[in-house]
Amino acid sequence: MLRRTLVAMLTLTSTLLAFPALAAEQAKATPTAKEILAKSAPAEWRTPDPQNLIYMQLPQGRVVIELAPDFTPLHAANIRTLVRGHYFDGLAIIRVQDNFVTQWGDPNDDETGDKSKIRSLGKARKTLPPEYTRSIAPKLPWTALPDGDVYAPEVGFSEGFPAARDPASGQEWLTHCYGAVGVARDVDPQSGSGSSLYAVIGQAPRRLDRNLAVAGRVLEGMSLLSGLPRGAEPMGFYTKPAQRIAIESVRLAADVPPKNRPALEVLRTDSPTFAALIDAKRHGRNAFYALPAGKVDLCSIDVPVREREPAAAKH
Amino acid sequence: MLRRTLVAMLTLTSTLLAFPALAAEQAKATPTAKEILAKSAPAEWRTPDPQNLIYMQLPQGRVVIELAPDFTPLHAANIRTLVRGHYFDGLAIIRVQDNFVTQWGDPNDDETGDKSKIRSLGKARKTLPPEYTRSIAPKLPWTALPDGDVYAPEVGFSEGFPAARDPASGQEWLTHCYGAVGVARDVDPQSGSGSSLYAVIGQAPRRLDRNLAVAGRVLEGMSLLSGLPRGAEPMGFYTKPAQRIAIESVRLAADVPPKNRPALEVLRTDSPTFAALIDAKRHGRNAFYALPAGKVDLCSIDVPVREREPAAAKH
């Protein structure tokens, strides 16, 4: 009976087969996410550019991050340079603030620590101009979400990322949804570089939008960042250095032999299957969720990621 | 320099004192949450009724939950009965699903497990009618949030809880914001009892609103539920029983000697200070967050909880 006492029922259809009395309800149920995804076409999935994929190896496993160079090009380039210089190897997760962010970088972010290390990496830059927003022109792909938003005039998806835009200002930006990876900085807007990054692990802190640069999002391994003990110091800093989580290595996928890369694919956010998934979130109903929500919030929509079968990946 | 490389700066003002060049910016800064709270009046805080406060003792610490009997009276009464029968003692956290919920209860939720145990507790009920919504009349206190909402016609706060209402149907309900405690159930809407509960640990799953009963919210110890390893099974169930987190005991505050109760106070959601905090979220700006959000989402608003000095509590 365990599987039936559930809050959510991603596997509802199969579970329901044991309940003949509910067959009528089941007949009225809308397709599940799993069923919708099972019918997706291969062309609806994209393989992220290995130049934009970062592998962060933690003791517990690997986190995969996709950079968003069309939104934050200077940061993407600098993060690549830092990664290629093995800047992050041996650094740590220094801060986990509940319902907010997990942040990593050099615990000694001063002249004795990261600043001198960055300086030694040739082309790497210690600070960058803020890339909080970009001009809507030149145009990027845009899939509008018509459900409305508390914070922005328009929201939707661009190149796989949840985003917002303001036609009045002509600007668009990536939003701080769960899993977004942002650029930590000092008070000075010009003080970020990508040498310290954070991932959103709670309710979307949309107040950060346009005040910090979003450099990408976590594709895989999110729970390795969200399921960590929270730090006891203000803002979630760990009290003792020993509590920090070591970063074993960070590598660019392009620098890893293809056979050692996970064959990740991301559902295109301009695909019919993605639209069907959003509609299932909005209007889906089944025996468990009898009342459809009617609308869906931008940050409540997952962009599906899958790993191709290893056999296929090794061709 | 560590404290200055931050994503958020709750303590921004004091931090900024080290930056004379930013004094002008600081002068324009709006009050911080800390500053607003420091000016609150004692009467703006309430002490939750000990009949509505639940202490859940985990190996890592204590979780305090406030029940919401005006929204889910049958569940509040049944949870009290279960707690007083020590029903939860020795049960466990059985499921942690990333960006969704942490759920606890009896791993054996069948006739050999919880059902027979509940039956042995006299007045405790195994199932209850769903209490997903309540009629707006009789009227409860309501503090409207005018910023809009993707899911509901109206949102706001009632008796300390984030809530939504629909004048057309005459119904109101507690929303699934971070920290909300809901009633797990089987497919049958009449199958919940409060013997298995969940807490929201990610982006507010508002789709659950009106499909599940919200029985209260976590006042203290939220990070003990959110900072747990995610279960590897579908829906976050732990693979091995040994991975579950044991519940040492669950007690009603009213049954605990006053000297052993934490002196928790919750800011009244109909108080001027709470309104000022919301406005600071909406329009606040400082040297770090130069661009105010302009609006604030219901589930991005924390209802402050504080613990009075132990000396005062021991009078």
C-alpha cells in the first residue's frame, strides 16, 4: 500500500490499474508527463553544445550545468577559462541558505585566495561588466507562456531556459527559477566574474532577476546541491571549514573524452511536446488531482533532461 | 572579504559601513527586514496556541509545526489525537523528493501497520472528509496581497498562513508555499487522516492547492526537513529502510511543561510591521539590489517567527 499514500502520482496510471472501481475516473484522466514524453520525437531533443556544459564533481556525485552564452556571453567565456585553468578544483561549497541558494567558490575570496589565482590564469578576468539583461534584438528563440507572471510583463522560454522580457525596455533576462545558476558578486555590479556561483534551491527568488547575472542552469545532479545541510551562520555559511563540501574537479564537457560524457539531451522548449507538457501542468486532471490548476507558473515548469542509452552513446 | 561576496545581503547596511565610497548609495537604501523588525511593537507578535503547536523531534533537532484548525478543523483534531496517542513516535521520514516534498508517517501504511495502530487509539479516525477549502463565511481575518497571482483570483494571509480565495465560489484555502504542511492521502479524497504528512521543500507546488488539505506550516526547523538527502526511488522514497530518518517523538506543546516549550512568537500577518516587510520585498532597494522587483509573489513572503529570550520565557 505504500506507493498509494502519495502526494503526487507521476505513475498514477499504472497505480490505478489495481483499482477497478476507478476505471471510469481513469478513462477521463488526461495524459501524464511520462506518457507525453514517451511520444516525443527524436528531433524534439537537443544535445547541449559541449562548450557550454560544465561537469562539477563532488564527493557524492556529478553536477552538470549548461551555460547560457547568448544571455551572459562574457561570463560564459570567463567560466570556460576558469574551468580550463582548473580554477575550481579543490575549492568548495561554502554556503547553503535554506529556501534560497547553494554557493560555491574559493573560501578565501581575497588577494591571498581567488584573486591571485585568477590572475595566474592568463586570460581569466577578475571582474566583468554585469550581464543582468540582454537586448531583445538580435532576436533569440522565444516561446511565450501566456499564463501571466507576478514579476515581469512577459515570461517564457528561450533556448531551454526560463526567461522574462519587458517590451517597454526592450530587454530580456533569465529568471531565478529552481536550478538557475547565478554569478555571485560583491556590492559593486562590476565585481562578479563567475569564480563564485550559486544555484537556486528554494522558492524562486525572482527579486534577484535583473540584479544578478544568471549564467545557466543545472541539468543533472540538482539534488546534490539542494539536499545539503544548511549552514548555521548568517546567510547559510558553514560554521567550520570541515563542513564545506569539497569540489573535486570542474571540467568542460568539450575537454572530456566523448566516451566519458553522459549522453544528455534536453527537450527543446519550442517543441510540441514541451507545449503539451505545459498544458498538462495547466489543465491536467486525473483521479488524484481532480481539480486542474488552470494556470501554471513559469518556475513550476521543468525542462526535461534525459540520458540516452549508453549503447547508443558509444557509437 | 568573505562576507562581501554574497548573493543576498540581509545584513547589508552593516556590511556597507566598510565602504565609504558607497555612503551615498546607502543613504538612499530602504530599510532592511532586520531594521523593520527591530521597530516592531510587542503587540504585533502572537504566541501560537499550544493546542495548535506540534513538536516533532528528529535525531538532528526539533521541527515545530503550527496547525490551522480554522481551515482544517477535522484534521487538526485528528492530528492532536494521534499525537496524544504517541502515534508518530518511532515512525519515520519515508520520502524526500527534490523540489517538492518531504513526507513522514508509517512506512507500513496498511492493515499491519498504521491502520491497526490508528484503530487502537480510541477516538482517532483512519480517514476524514477532505478539507481542501473552507467557506469564506464565517469570516476569518484576511490581509490581501494586491500584487496578483498566477493561480488564484485573490491571495493574502489569514491567521498567519498564506492563503488564496475565490469570491466566485465563496471558498478560501491555504496555499502550498514553502514550509506548508499537507495531508498525504490515497487516490480517494476521503483517504487522508493526518497520519502521514508532508512539508513543501521547493518551488511552491500550487497545483496541489484545493486537491490536498493543508493542515498547517513549519514555524521552526524547516531546514531539518529540506536539507535531507533525496530518496533515489521514484517520488523520492528511500531505497533502504536504513536511509529513513527516525521520528523520535511528536508532542503537542500543550502537553509539554511550559519550561520546556520554546517561547515562539509569530508576527501577526495583519500588523503594520508585516505590511512594511512586504513593501520592503516589493520596493526595497539598496546598493546591492539596485532594481526593486516592484511586485512580490505570495510564496516569496516569509512570516517571521522569533524566540523570546529564555529569561522572559521562564517567568
